[in-house]
Amino acid sequence: MKKYVLVGCGQRGTQAYAEPLVKNYGDCAKLCGVYDINPKRAALVSEFCGESIPVYDDFDKMLDIVKPDTVIIATMDCDHDYYAIRAMKAGCDVISEKPLTTTFEKAQAIKKTQDETGKDVTVTFNLRFHPFFKRIKEIISSGAVGEILSVHFEWMLNTQHGADYFRRWHRERKNSGSLLIHKSTHHFDLINWFLEDDPLYVNAFGTRRFYGSTREQRSERCHTCPYAKTCEFYLDISKDDTLNKLYLECEDADGYFRDKCVFSEEIDIEDSLSISVGYAGGAVMSYSLTAYSPYEGMRMILNGTKGRIEIRTIDSHSENYNISSKRTVKIFNLKGEEIDIFIPKGTSAGHGGADGELRDRLFRDENKTDSLGQMADLRAGMMSIGIGMAANLSLKEKRQVDLSEFFSEFFKDIK
Ligand SMILES: NC(=O)c1ccc[n+]([C@@H]2O[C@H](COP(=O)([O-])OP(=O)(O)OC[C@H]3O[C@@H](n4cnc5c(N)ncnc54)[C@H](O)[C@@H]3O)[C@@H](O)[C@H]2O)c1
């Protein structure tokens, strides 16, 4: 029986790890302790799990007493490195929520510790486990469209899900590394995984003209906002049981407001992003992210030497939107004929069923053959955020950034 501890008991830590670990994997995994800077939130883990889970007031003390095999990290992105390094030094493997971390320096420090300790670092890219993306990977791997030479990829967040990144810690670069790291890490990882190649050159453009200080009628947070009746972004967290319990009722312990104003001057991340990536093997990608779209979804085109895959998805991420979810995939050979290939639907479970598949692999089927390479290691975590970090630098310095400047050990053969 493997012993796990969790650091970071917010929505993700509690609902994607603690609760399922206890309720579904009790035969092979034991959650032996939790730590969070907010002790009230940490204490709630037992309530969600339906059994008493020890809460520690100090992370190192927890490692010392529990001696876990693996530490699960679900804190703010900027703190993943701190816990990953301490965990490995204490002899533990690490399961880190995406993104691995937020800066080149932090990524290098994690790598250095892994090299020194030999411990495992797994980054939980759940999209690799989504039945839909898994099938696209299978199609590419089968050679149906040949070698992928170019990618066009657009990701859309609607004004409910997208706005959420501007309500809390994600909205400050120092915490999330911007959406280029926090959110796009999923998307960059998918393409890196599909192409089985490393990104090398990155150019980025980005603006923020929708959220941020774009209107005068703003306040600190929705809960006390004088414009609550007229603002279309008003969010009443007291009406959602989980948000109420995890955040509103815990805020006296740490002052973490889950419903800050999306028009705040504090916001320093972009809401519109456009980047180009050149891969080491020669493929090119154009990518964009919009955080205020009328609907949630994506478009992806993969051009290969034998054909082309065209994907469009609309996700029903929000009950307030009168749009139903759909997925269309068209695959053409070079004669323009459409190839008929089976595409599975996702399920309604966490992230289309991806979270459950990922957990099975993490907690029960660790040694099962991974023919599609769905488990993401440290290198995959670094390459995915590598694009985001290079894009951040490109935005700042208005130049093309070469990833081999920062991750030279991975690009030794590149002239
Ligand atoms: N894979 C996915 O689909 C997915 C979805 C959501 C979140 N995430 C990731 O999960 C992580 C947590 O996200 P969330 O939405 O639950 O955020 P959250 O803010 O709800 O939870 C973060 C928790 O960490 C705690 N915390 C903050 N600083 C800490 C510190 N220094 N030490 C210990 N605890 C600290 C907070 O009190 C909070 O309980 C993030 O890295 C996020 O990127 C992944």
C-alpha cells in the first residue's frame, strides 16, 4: 500500500485527489496527511473524504512523521517548485499538478534536485487521458496523416470560465506565470506529445483589453460590490456549496478572496494571446488563446505529409450559455478525400473522463504498459512550460526566444 500526502487543499487538491484517493483507491493507496497554509481548508479534507485525514501545520513535519512514498502538489503554480524540491530531498516521489512551475530558474532547480536524488516527478497533464485527445494521438501515431509539419491551434475560454482566471491568484503573473503558463501548458503539452518533438523557437504577442482596469465601475470583490445588480460578471460564491465551504467560510484564516473583481488594476496577465512556435524537428505552430469567448472550445488543424486533421470542439462548460457541446473531426488524405475514423465521446466525469483515467494510472495501474506515452515526466513538464516561459520573455523583450538558451541540456545536438 503506497502512502501519499497532499499539499494544497483547494478545489483541485480536494476534489481531484484527496476525495477520490480515499473513496476509490483505498485498496492500493492511502492518504496519510494534508497540509495547506489555510488550516481551515486543510481541515475540510476530512469532511469531503468522509473519514478523518491527519492535518499537519508544517509540511516538513508531515514528511518527517508520515514518511510518504509520494507527495501530491496542488498549491498555487508558483509554489510547486518549493514543495517538489523539499519532497524529493526527503526521499519522496512527486506528483505535481500542471504547470510544473512558473519560471526557467524554478524549473532548473527542480531538474537539478531530480538529478541529485533520482526521484520521480510526474506532471498531471489530464488532457492526455481524455478519450478524445487519446484517439487523436492514436490516429497520428498510426501514420494516417503522415508526419505532422504544421499546426494551427486556437483555444477559447468563455466569459464564465475565462473570467475565473481574473478573479483570483492566477491574475498575477508572479503566481501563475500568466495564462501562457497556467492554462496554455495543457495545450502546449498536447502538441508536444502529438508531435513527439521539442519546441525550440518562440515569438509572442499579447494584450489585455477585456478584463483589467477597462471600466470605472469596479470594486474589490463581488461579495461586497455596489455594482452587483448591474455587473454581468457578478459571482455569488455563497450560492455554490463547494465555493462557499472551501473559500468564503475559510477566508478569515488567510484573506483569500475567491471572487475578486475582474476589472481590478491588480491584474497583470493578458486575455488575448497569439504565439508562433518552431519545433526542433522543423514543424511550426501558430497558437492563440482568448479568455472572453462567447463559448468554450477549440479549433485545431494538423497538417501532415499524407493528409490533414481538422478538429472543432464546443464544450458545454457553463450552464449559462445556450450552446450545446459538440466535437467534429474531419480527416482528409492529400487527394481531398475524407477518411472515416471512429472518434469517441468524452464522459460527463471530471474533464470529460480524463481525470478518472489519469488517477487510475497514477494510483492503481502505475506499472501498466504506457504505449501512447500518456504519463508526463519532468522533461515533458519543462517543455510545455518552456513554450509559455519563452513566450513571456518574448512579450517582455519583444524578440524571438530560443529555448536552447535556457534548457541547453535538452538541445545538445542542435547547431
Ligand atoms: N489539471 C487541471 O485540470 C487543473 C484544474 C484546476 C487546477 N489545477 C492546478 O491545481 C493547483 C491548485 O489549483 P486550485 O484551483 O485548487 O487552486 P486553489 O487556490 O483553489 O487551491 C490552492 C490551495 O493551495 C493553498 N496554498 C496557497 N499557497 C500555499 C503554500 N505556499 N503552501 C501550502 N498551501 C498553499 C491555498 O490555501 C489553497 O487551499 C494549481 O497548480 C492549478 O494549476 C489543475
